Amino acid sequence: MSWKQSQIIAAESSPVNQLELAQKPDTASTDEKSSKNGDEMLDALQKRQEKIENLKELKQIQDKINADNLNSKKLDALQKLNLNIENLEELQELQKIVNNDSLDGYEMLDALKEKQINIESIEELKKIKRIVNNGNPNTSESVKLSKPFAFKLLTVGLPATILVILVATPFTKGLISVVTSNFQERFAKPPIPERSLYLHNDAFNELSNIGRKAQKINDDKFTSEEFKLLIQIKVDIAKGIEGYKELNYRVELLRAALIAQKSFLKLEATELRYRSRKQQEFYQYISDNLEDNIDKEAFVKKIKKKQTEILPLINTEEGREAINSYAQEMNIISKHELGLKLLALFKQYDLTDFSIIKEISDVIESLQGHDLLTPKRLLTSVKEYYDLFEKIAPILSISKEESSPATYARILQVVGLIHRHGEAYQQFKELIRLLHKWENPYETVTMVREQYSSRDHKIPPEFTQEILGITIYQKYAKYLPDL
């Protein structure tokens, strides 16, 4: 080996030369790497472009969804106003008319009528204009998909990359909501039909109104033993149970006498004090015209006519005042249900001592505080004043065979119950009247609820609401057929 060759080998093996050799690029390797990086870059750009195109398509889809949703909301709002607007074309036609600046309000109303859209007032027109012009399809509130478009998306299928990009976005949440909704509509229980729901709610509202009134009238006093006895007696009378028809007639006659006792006593005092020929003629004329099944209005007119004839024939002012007073009391008595009937009976049986009624009234007043649950407890009072009751036996159509302390005790018991609980009984009758009205809407509500069970239908909250008045109805239902 020559000295020169040795120097070259030494130089190549030195650290400096080895470093330079390591740093010197390999021409073939660099070309291959450059080619590979270029391909990857192109692939990345292509994928990015595809994503951009997909996002543009998605934006168009979203805009279409928002517009569909907004128009759907407008149609729903207009239909709630009972406007017959069913599709987008009709909505656009309506929008053109209400936004036509060349028309005033009344011209718009006329134009809408030509389109079979009847709007009654300018205020309603303004409201409709606000509805059709309201909303921005690009707002975040409008991201819900329309149902037809959602099914198109499900049919075609969204690219996986778009779904990844859209995770947790409002649009995706809207899509999921629509998918869930459509799944439920197709496979879950159907809702209650609109007509049946309206029928139920209308009847339920009526039922609630009546129920609230019934709750206000209902009272604890309706549950007392004496009050329940009075109701049962009224029911037995209404049913026509043997003996109760006669009992009711006698009770009502005696009550009429108690109510009209002051007028009867005034008639008696006038007849005893003023006895001129013309005055007695007037008294007798009234007595002669008292008859069964009397026409009250015709009777009052007869009295008025006779009064007008006699007054000029009486010389004294006091005598004329007596005639006027007598006629006035007759008018008061005629307003009572059995007032004239009772007076006729007194005249018929020649019972001119009307003070008997006052004494019997005092007996009834003395019953305050007594237990009226059984008539036997009243026998002592009846026996004490038995002579009074025997005098009015003909008036009450009580025969000699029927006349007994027990008979009068029974009459006194019912009269005493009415006297003590009469006001409460009138309230109870009003409650019964309301419960009769309550029955019809209750039948409607229960019928609809039974027709659409939770097993087969999606039950709305209205179907689970408490029915007002049902407890009261169940409590007093047994009295409804007869009261």
C-alpha cells in the first residue's frame, strides 16, 4: 500500500469525515419520501374538500328543516285561530295579502274573504300579520326537523363523518328528538282522538263548575238525624207511600194557617168591629165566592170590583179604611198556596174563632229544643191541648175514627221538623237540583275515559284529574230519584 493510499484511508476513517458522510443526503431515499408526502397531502385536501361539501349540504338541509319547522308553527298558530290554512301555498297567499302595502286594513279583509278566509276585525288581522311575519328560520330555536324530511334523512342515511362532526350539537339533538318522536308515533300507543278529547274536556269543565257549587252548598247540618228524618219523610211523600199523601196535605194546611194567622186574626177583628150593612155585605160577598179550586187572580179582581162599588156607599172614613184593610188582608192570604182554601174551610165549618190557630202556633213554638225524632215524645203536648186539635180536625180532613193524640203528634212532628230545618231543607233541594245537572256531564266524562283505557292509548293529564263533586253525589244519590 502506497503512502498516498494510506492517507486517503485514514482521512475517510477520521471522525470528521464520518460526520460529513452521515450528513450528506441520499438522493434516491429523498425522492421517495417527497413523493409519499405529496400523496398524503392530496388525500388530506380531498377529504377536507369532501367535508366542506358535506357541511354545505348539511347547512342546506338545516336551513330547509328550519324553514319547514317555522312554517309548520305558523300553520298551527293560524289553525288555532280557526283559519282554514292547511298548506304552504295557502300560507304564502295569506302572507302576500297581509303584507301588501297598497291595501288598507279593510281592503285586506275583503281580499281575504275572496280567498274564503273570514277575519272579523282589524285587531284580528294585526294578530294574523304578526304570526305570518314572525320568526327567523336561521335561529337556534328552529332546529327541529319536520317529520317528512326526517324520514327522508333516515331513508337516505347521513354520512358517518357528518354525524361525528354534529355530536352534541343542537341539530343532532333535534334529529334524535324527531327520530324518537316518529318511533313513538309509529310503534307506541296512539293518543286520544281530538273530538273525544274535546268532548271529555268540555264535559269535565261543566262538571267542575257544578261540583264547586255543590261543595259550597253542602253542609254538615245535612247529616243530623232530625234532618235525615225530614228528608226521608219528604221522599216517602214523593213516592206516595200509603198514608203520607194525607199526612202531607194536613201538614201543609196547618203550615198555611200558621203563616197566615195574622191576616186571619185581622179579618176576625174587622168583622167583629165594623158591622154596618154594607160592610157585612162585603164580608158575605167574599165568603160566597170562596170555593174549591178557586182561581186566585179572578178572585182578587172580584174583590177589587166589589170594593170599588161599596166604598162610595160608606159614610165614615173609618168604615172605608176598614173595607180597604179587609181587602188588603184578603190579597195577602191569596198569595199563600193554601191560604184561600184554608179560609174557605173555616167558613165552611163555621169556625170564626181564628185565635185557635194562634194557640196551636204557640204549641209548636214550645217544641223548640224538644227531640223530634219520634212522635211519641210529642204526645204529652198534644194531650195537654187536645181540645184545640179536635176543633181543627174537620179543617185538616181528619175523621172521628182517625182523630187521636197519635195522629196529631205525627202532624206536629213533621210541622216541627220543617219549622226547625226549613231553611236547611231549601238549601238541600238546591244541592239536589245541582246533582241532577251534575249527572249528565259525569256520564260523558266516565264514558270517554272508559272507552280509551291506558292499556291501548296514551292517556293525557286531563284523564287523570279528580272529578269534583263525586263524593257529594255518592253521599246523596239515593235521594235523587224522588226529590
